[in-house]
Amino acid sequence: MDQEHLNSGTIDFPFPAIIGVDEAKRALLVALVSDDVHTVLIQGGTGSAKTTLVRSVSGISDREVFNLPLGTNDDQVFGIIDMEETLLSGERRMMPGVLEKSDLNILHADDVNLLDHSLLDQLLESVNRQKALVEREGISREYPCRTTFIGTMNISENPMSPHLLDRFDICVRIPVTDDMDVRYQIVRRRVDFDADPEGYVSSFNDEIASIRKQINDARERMPYVIIPDDILTLVAELCIKLGCEGHRGDIAVANVSKAIAALNGHDIVSLDDMKEAAHLCLRHRITESPENSSSSSSRSGNELSSSEPPPMSSDKGSGSRNDSKERNEETTGDNDVAEDTVFAVGSTFSVIDFVSLKPLGYMGSSKGGGKHEKIRSPDRTGRYIRSEIPKSEVNDLAFDATIRVAAPYQKYRQRGDMAIVLEKSDLRQKVRERKNGVSIMFLVDASGSMGARKRMVAVKGAVFSLLKESYQNRDKVGLISFRKDKAEILLPFTKSVDFAYKKLKEMPTGGTTPLAAAILKAHLETKKEQRLNPGEKCYVVLTTDGRANSSVTGGDALADAMNIAATVGKDGSAIWIVVDTGIGYPHLDNALHLSERLNGIYLRLEDLKADNLAHRIKSIVKNRVIG
């Protein structure tokens, strides 16, 4: 139970007394009015009255609110075998889960983003279909679930995937208020409620009765509300312009528009009704900004907390006076700028899911292409997800599944004084899964040659794009820069992308290129991370033009780097992604040869700027890995 609950005993805080959450209130009224609005997501910070608001809904309607506890499993949601009836009758019979119990009512999940994603996906599918199908242990059963599902989530916790966000008809966010009077009223009302819950609720009886009447009148009006063709045309045009994938957004806006019209006392959906509906239904589905459709944008459900980096621009103080020097360095290839320069963070591009790109020679059994893929646990750690018939000795007994298998046969077995008799054929083994942790080390060449043609500007933009991707997947990230005579850890493995961006922005460029030392340093850091976190998958994203002029052995610098790369590649503890930052002609193949020795993936920074080519590379590599 978190601090935002304003409940006292079984008395819920009254709906009209909750202030500062007008849009969320409107969303709930729409869901109560329309039978075609099945799912609502309310986002907000800690203590923003998300859960309090949902619980108050029972006070303004005849529908009961059922709670879905965090950590619940499939059996609790969809139903489980009734053991007592099965033992007595010898026939498998089902006991209803919370989804069936909440039929014609409201099902609420707090911290919905922390639920198991496969479970949430099945739940949303069933609620949207208004019908659930359960098939397990020899039973196939379908039942209605005409339920309105309301999820609440803390925006500071794990973000929700775009796929799951799209399954919510409505998504609203409770804003943080800095209005002193509103904050005063919130505290005042809480204090009054705690002092006398029953008396406080009764003081809002007239407002509650008015809201109930508004809902009932709107429900009676709903069958007669029509939506004109020109409004539907505007809905389609708006969804196209906002880059909404699929048609769930269009359908949601149409359904919500009708509910809003009914609440407003309209028989025909107006333009204003549709605009309000679009605000409720489309913000979490936007993939492109209408003002700048070519720029990358995040879905509103998963914004990055830090601001976007500044666009690529010429750096004052390091611009025209160095251009001739940079052109000369690019052609000679070996000279490095001695003086330190801090380049800006360049414009970002659509990010390849680097962590899904395994080395071309790697043949894994996983079929997942995303980050943090769940893997089967080889021991007793991880979440128990299902059971199976054991292939050898049982070392992790699935007691519940074993009992369910044995239950129908107890009527026919000689039990004597035993309550239940188990045979070897009844035994079931637990199958557990755990998240595959991901750590990404960015190894950035910050030597003077990276200043040529402002390559560091583009590299910083590329790395920041990857940092954003890491943030959305809650990966751990680290940052190592190499320049002059050493490789320096600017940021050990952390989940703080804001800090990583700050370090990246301030990272200077200049000096020689200690490529061998950098590869060795990154290798040691990833090995240490894997020792601290067994099972962690480590990736190193190396941005380099392949030049080297600082050795760790005193010999040839490039040969030194290639030898160390070959040793690291044979170890195979981390997956290396080599991004060749070489630009223009002539182009050296050093980075390509380095990638081969590291048994890694070779990509060119120039190619990554083209979205279509980036996606094609991703598709080719994934097909080579999975196929």
C-alpha cells in the first residue's frame, strides 16, 4: 500500500473531493458511460492520488472495484482448478479468477507496468475482447469478462512498451501542481477526511448524486449518439499525421467521442467532442511530431526525463579556424590535434536495437530480439511461470501442478490414511524464468583525429541516441573515452542516463589514440561486471576510425591493438559492436579488421544516419542470427 491512498478502513475518499486531476476524472467518467471503452491507464508521480481516484469510482456508480495485486499469477487472474471439487468428484472443475469475478464491474491494477508483461498482454486482450479463454490441464473454458480495466502507474518506474500502451483506449497523466492554493486544499481535505470519514463523505452527497445522474443520463443517451462522416475523416487524418500505428487509436477516438458527446448532452458528436477525445486517446500513441515529422520522437508513455540534446551546430571557437587543419588531418590520416576541444552533441537518429544484434557467427537459441529478454533459469532462481513433465530427476517440484494432475485420480486410488496419494507420473517440475540483465559500455575514441570534419559531433549524437534506448530499457550503461596515452572511465556502469549524458557532453577531444589500452580497459570492466552480476549480458559499443598511434607494449600501435582485439574476441565474454567513424575518401579498413578480430558487428556511422539502411542492417543481422 503506497502513501497515495487516502482511505480510512473501508470508506473511500469521495470522488468529487479529489482536486487537481480533472483530466483523469474525465477519463473515468467516459469509461463509466461507454461500454466500448474497456481500458484506461492513469500515470502520475508518487502520491498523486491515482489509486485513490480509482477506488472512489465505486461511490459514483453501481460498479464494484476489484483489485489485482502486484505479483499475481495467471491462475489468480484467469482461474484455477477447484481442488476440493476435483478430489471429491474425480472431474476437473474450475474456480473463477479475479477477471471472471469482476465481470460487469471494474478491475484495477496498481503499478500495472510492473506486472509480468505476458500476463498483462493476455489480460488486456481478454478485456478488449470482453471474453476470456482458459486452456490448461485438460480443461478448455470460455467465459465473459465485460470488465472495465483501469491501470495506474508511477512514471518514475519502468516504462511500458509501446505495444502494451497501444492496448489502452485512454491514457492520461496527472500533472504535478505548483499552485499553492490547490496543494493547501488537498492537505485540508485529507485532514478533514481523516478526522471524520463518514461525516466528510456525507458532506459531498449532493455532488455525488449529481455525478451519478450525469452518468446515468449519458448512458441512456449513448445508443442514440451518432458520429458524422466528416468527424471520422478528421479522426483518420489526425491519426495519420501523428504517426499512430494500427487502427486502435482511430477506433478509441471514435468511441470516446461518442461518450464525451453523451456527457455533454449532445446527440451528434461535435468537433470539440472529438478534440477532447483525441487528447485522451492519442498522446500515448504518437510516433511522429506533426511539427517535425522527420525527427525521432518518443511515445508519451515513455518520455526520457532529461531534455533532448541541442541540435548539431558549429561550435564557437572551434569552427572555421580549424577547418583547414581538419581537412589536412583527414587526408594525412595520422596526425592528431594536440589541443583539447569540446564538441557539441550532434543530432540523433533512429536507433538500431544494438543489443539484439549478436555477432554473425553466434547461433543462439533465443527467439527474442529485444533487450532484457527473459531466459529460462537453469537453477531455482527466477519467477515460477509454469510446470512441465520432468525429463530426469525432479529438483524443483511444482507442488501445485503435481496436486492438480493427481486430483482427478484420488477417487480411484487406495489412499488408506493418506489425504492424497501421489505417483511418479504425477510429478511436475517448475519452469522458472528471469530477466537477462544488460550492461552496455560505450567506448568512445576522443583522440584528435575525431575532430576532423566534426566527427565527434556526430559520434556524440549517435551515443546519445543509444543512451536514450538504454534508458527506456533500464539497461546499465558505462562510458570510457580514450585519448592521449590512456583510456579513462568517465562513468562506471550505472542506470543514470542523465549523468551519462552530462559526462558525454563535457568529454573533450584531442591528443593521440591509445586504441589497444582502450580495448583492454573495456574488456576488464565488462569481465568485472559479469563477476559481480552472474548471467549479465555485456555489450561494448566501440566508436573508432581504426587509427592507433599509442601502444601499450612499445611496438607498432595498430598491430598492438589488433593483437589485443584478437585475444579479447576469443574470450567472448562480451559482444562488441564496432561503429566505424571514418568519413570520406580515402577510407581505411582498420575498423573493419578490428571488428573481425573482436568477433563483433561492424557498422558505419555514415550508414546509420539513413533510417531505411539502419533497419535493413538490423533485419539482415537478426535473420542471420535467428535463421
